[in-house]
Amino acid sequence: MKLFIASDIHGSAEYCRKLVDAFFLEQAETLVLLGDLLYGGSQADHVDIILMLNRIADRILCVRGNCDTDSDQAAFNFPMPIQQCLFDLGHTFFLTHGHIYSETCPPTLEIGDVLITGHTHIPAWRKNSRFLYLNPGSVSRPRGGSAHSYMTYENGTFQWKTIEGTVFYTYSISKNQ
């Protein structure tokens, strides 16, 4: 299974369109969104984003960010849990936006678990003694000199890519356990 993981669209229809285009080019099965979908941008941008994402709602797994509201949830045809989502692909993945649980304030994780957050708008890949911390960066508002970015996961390997699809970092779970 190939995952496409992105965060922090922040109301940019332009970058949401680039994200959806990249998702289809990657041929991923699931689009994982780590929150902050609509905050920022114009009302027209919000309508465009809602239409774009609702067209592929059956392929989206989303967690709610600190800027996402109940009204935002009502506009989308996919669920947006309040804080986090867990799933297992050989490793337990804990998905959250990053404003409650983070690398420095993690949830209870087992050795070898993977914590994936957005929120900081800065790509990250750090392993500590208990878990692997990952962040895809931001689709529309990168910080810290980083690129507009996302990451993919397939067969134990994460890749961080610019929104244009250029790989700038690769991390293999099996090689770095």
C-alpha cells in the first residue's frame, strides 16, 4: 500500500490542486491529510478545496488540525477525527496534527512506533530511543527555508518530496531500526 502524506493546505486552492495532481501522479492508494485544510485563503479558494477533496473523499484519511472547525468538517465528505488516528502497516503509525501531541510531547508509544505530525510546516525525520518522528512539512506555507512538500510511504520507505515530485530525503524503517 502506498500512502501520500501531506499537511497544512491552509486555504490555498492553488497548492491543493498541486497536491491532488501529485497524489494522482504518485498513484497512491490513500491520501493522508494531517489537518489545517481551510484556514486562510479566500471563500472561493475554500469552495475549490472542498470540491477537489470531496471528489476523492473515499481515498482520504484525515486528522483535524488546530485551525480546523466543526463547520469545516461539515463541508467535507470524509471524517476528520478531533485529535489522532492509529493504524498498523507492520509498524503502528500515530497520526496527529501536532498541536497537542508532538515530538517533544508525544503520546504513549511503544518502541518502534511512528509518530507523524504536521503543524510545524518543517519537514522532519528523527529517530529517538522509543519512536520515529516524521513531518511532511507544509503543502502551501513551508517554513525554515523548506520547500512546499509532502511525503510518501511504501514498503517500509518514506520519501520527502517537493510539491513538484523531486525527492529530497529518503528514510527506510527496515534499514534504520
